[in-house]
Amino acid sequence: MQGKSAGATYRVHTPLVALKYVSDSGSQFVTIPRGATIRVTGERKELGLVEIQYEGEALAIFRRDIEKHAEQV
């Protein structure tokens, strides 16, 4: 993941929508607010998603959303 490697931390400058897996068969959307800090923890091969950590929870978010709406700190 070019420039978005695991362990990198970002500050969100525009609210983002992330995916939270709640069970094997379900998920829900979560909004990450402006000013929040997220940490990339890995890359998913499906649909351009990356795994992130936000407030102690594992979430998935589109790589392009991080590139457009967050900056590395």
C-alpha cells in the first residue's frame, strides 16, 4: 500500500465512513469524525479496503478515502 503502510497514523480532516464487522454474516457503518486519529493495521485484498484501528475497534475503510480525507501524522 503505497504511502499507507501498516502502523501509519492519520488525522481525519473530513468525516469518513468505515465498516465494522459485527458478526460473520453482518456489518454496520460507522462514522469517523473530523479530527479523529486512525491507525492503518493492514490491507484487505477485497474492494480496495484497508484495516484500521479507531478508538480500540478494528474497522475497514477504503484506501482512497484515507488518501483524500486524512493526513499522516
